[in-house]
Amino acid sequence: MRIHKTDFRLWTRRDFVRTGLAAAGAAAVGARAHWGMSPAFAATDAASDLDVLARRVRGRLLRESSPGYDEARRVWNLAYDRRPLAMVRATDVDDVRRCMEFARKHTVPIAIRGGGHSDAGYGVADGALQIDLGMFNHVTVDRDRRVASVGGGTRIRDLLRASLAAGLYTPMGGCGSVGVAGLTLAGGDTSGRGLYGTACDNLIGAQLVTADGEVRELGPDRNEDLYWAIRGGGGNFGVVTRLDFRLHPVVPLHSAAFQIGWQGIAGALRAFGELIRDTPDEARAGFYLDPEAGASVECGYRGDATAAAAYIDKWTAAFRPAQARLSTSTPNPEGEVWGTTSVAVDGAFIEDLSGGVVDVLARAATEGRGIGQMLLGLSNGVAARIPMTATAYPLRGTGLSSLFDAEWRKPEARARAERWVAETGAALRPWARRAYVNYLPPSAPERIREIYGVNYPRLARIKARYDPANLFRENQNIRPEAGRER
Ligand SMILES: Cc1cc2nc3c(=O)[nH]c(=O)nc-3n(C[C@H](O)[C@H](O)[C@H](O)COP(=O)(O)OP(=O)(O)OC[C@H]3O[C@@H](n4cnc5c(N)ncnc54)[C@H](O)[C@@H]3O)c2cc1C
């Protein structure tokens, strides 16, 4: 069973077991007319031009007839068995630009594969040209400037290893094999965001190849519109080939975990809701449901051990007689990695655990016994206080970034898993109009629009300017909508 966690060591079912606790389409097709085409692609049909592309790129190009095609198109979520037109393992920025040129000419959508861990399987798409960034896996750390620069296909573990070697760190997710770019561009459900902001808040620069093939440097004073858009707007605006992160000192996390089980889940949720009502930036908290072991609660405090003990005491009192399992940890680059699986997901950003939402969650938990898991992780502090329109990422204000997922091993279990996830998501919608886009299944445009809320019109205008043909649509898609850019 995969555990989809937002922090380093705690909360995982494996840990509980180990410690004995467990038990558009291309609407604007005409737009390509004004983009210059190199004479390299002379053929009118895509198949012949693929031969040209294969010769022009330095990286390997695979298509249906190539050995290794089936292996290469596999992504982390095996529920998505998709067949791209071709896959290019890009070796440099020029390879990426040549792929764009082909995609523009034939209006073929582009699927970007970074770490390949998209829950909705976006790293691969039927009929698309996949740009695989696996070769863009490099990290450099400037200890004096406290900046890490990574390639667009770098995994979390590699960023963490290199930054921790310098005694520094930036908020990331807990699974080391997840792609840094895929997580950061969607915002990031991250550990340490209360103190430092979330992943996209620490993105201080990037290199982006846009659909027109231009290589653009982004930052607070360079291409500000795109810099704003990629901090939350996902892979909608081009291929990010480099990301620069602000680094911070490592602060130890003091945690306590309480096993609740299957009895009294609603009461535990209410107590949890009270405890997270007013938290210091150093605090973290999570409510977790395991399909076998039932519910558990975790709290943590980053910083001084005495202050941590006082914070944890409140939780110990609230969850008595459950025993607190105490631990102290620092980020772990070798953090758990989950093998490929077939899984259905949905997400919700729950602002407040009061009123009817607790009953909905408790009922979903009971109905999910033996089927699915839930993870409700506190988003607070610095990440919560950043104004909604400062970046495209829309999950500002304190809340619980929540994920519901259910795996299956045998095909006959698929329908049950998908039903529980869909019903849980639908039941929560009245209390959570927003959600972390990386926790969504492939979603209707209306849902994406609603989630981005006040930021959507600006995103759609930037999209229209830089990707009018919506070549980057194999994602949580922002539709290009022309309008006046402020
Ligand atoms: C086991 C597991 C644990 C996870 N844990 C967390 C967590 O703790 N916190 C959290 O926030 N999320 C978590 N996630 C979700 C994760 O953030 C998303 O699945 C994310 O899309 C993974 O990025 P990737 O590069 O690995 O995926 P890919 O499938 O390679 O890419 C997904 C999409 O991201 C975009 N993208 C990726 N790289 C680039 C790039 N270089 N340029 C432009 N666009 C790009 C593209 O739209 C692409 O289609 C987890 C997922 C899994 C499977």
C-alpha cells in the first residue's frame, strides 16, 4: 500500500508498523501560422517528420515500432496506460526546442515527463510528443548564496542530498523519487512550509522553453508574468529546464503520533480541528487514515526542544489515552520511495474542521475501511500568509491540504477503489471548493477554473500569449483566453 505523505518519516503506514503502532483541444490552431518554421521539417506528414526529428535531436527518440517503447511509456501510476506518438529523451535545451518545433508544425500536444510521478499520469499521453527530462538531473548548491539550482528532471532525493550536504534545505515532498519540477510548478504540498513557505515560494528563478521555442530566464525582474504563472500554474507554460531555489537552515522536527484506530474517528477529527485552529509557524499536524489500521494523528514542532515539548503536551492531553510516540527527525533524502502502482486520487483543501465536514470525513473513513486512505496535512504559517495573488498557487490561508486515494492490484478491485475516491471527493466539495491540483484526477476545465479562482483569468491570458495553440494541455489545463494583460 502506498502512503502518500507530506513529510519525511512520520505518518507512513510502514513507520507505524515498524514502531509497533499499527496495527482542448488545440482551440487556437490558427495561432501556429505566425510561428516561424525551420525548413528542417519538410514533410507534410508527422511520420516522415519524426524521422527528421530523430536525426536532429541528440537524445534517443522512441516510437511505437522502437524497442523499449512500452517500457519507456510506463509511468508511476499504472492506471494510465497511454501510447504517445513518440518520446524524446532530451539531452539539452536544443533537443527541447526541436521537439517544440515539431509539435508546432503538426499541432501535436506535448507531454512533459519530469519524475514520472503524476497521480493523473500526465507524464505520458495518447498521441502526444513526450519530452522526457530524465537527463536533466543535476544539482548545484551555492552555500554562500544559499541557492540550489536543479535541472528540470531532478528528483527530490537528489536535491535534498546535495543541499543537506551543505547543511541547508528547501521545503519539498516526502517521497524522494518524485520530480522536483512537477511538484514545485503546481505549488507543493510540503514539509516546512509553515516556516519557509511552500516549494513554489522558494523558487527564485527558472529557465523556461516556451512553445515558440524561445529560451527564457524567469525571476522577480525577468519575464515577471511567466515567473508568476509557473509558481502554481503547473506545466502549462512550457518546459522548465532549470529551477533555482532559496535554501534555509535545517531545523529539527520534534513529533508525536497517536494511534486512534476505527473507533471515535469523528471525535478525534473534532479535537484535531480545535488543536490546529491557531498554530505557530513552527507547527505541523496531520490526520491520517490507513485502510487497515484506521485513523492516526500526528503533530510536530520545528525548533527548540522545550517549546516543542510544550506544544506536544497539548496534543497528548487531547488524545489521551492514546500513547504519544515521540521522535525527532531532520529531512531524509533516502525517505521512503513507493513503487509503481495503480491508484485513484482526489484532493480537497479544507479550510476548517467544523460543522458537517467532520461527519462527511468520518463516514468516508468508515466506508473506506480496507479500500482507501486519507491524508489531511496542515498548511499554515508563511505559506498561508502569502497573498492569494502574489503567485498563481491558490491554496493560501490556513487549511488542510487533503488527499484521498485508493490502490488496486487486481483489475476487479478498480471500480470499488475509484468509486470510494469519487464519492469522497464529491461529498467534500461543498466544504472545499479548492484543492491541490497535483492531487486531482484528470479534471474538467470548470474545476480547474474554480480552484485557481481569482488567479485564473490572469493565468489564461498568460497562456494565450505564450501557448495560444495549447500545445501544453496534457496537464491540469489552463485554457488560453485572450484578454488584456495588466
Ligand atoms: C508517491 C508519491 C508521493 C508524492 N508526494 C507528494 C508530496 O509530498 N507533496 C506534493 O506536493 N506532491 C506529492 N506528490 C504529487 C506530485 O507532486 C505530483 O505527482 C507531481 O506531478 C510529480 O512530478 P513529476 O515530475 O514526478 O511527475 P511527471 O509525471 O513527470 O510530471 C507531471 C507533470 O508535471 C509537469 N512537469 C514536470 N516536470 C516539468 C518540467 N520540467 N517543466 C514543465 N512541466 C513539468 C508537467 O505538466 C507534467 O506532465 C506525490 C506523488 C507520488 C506518486
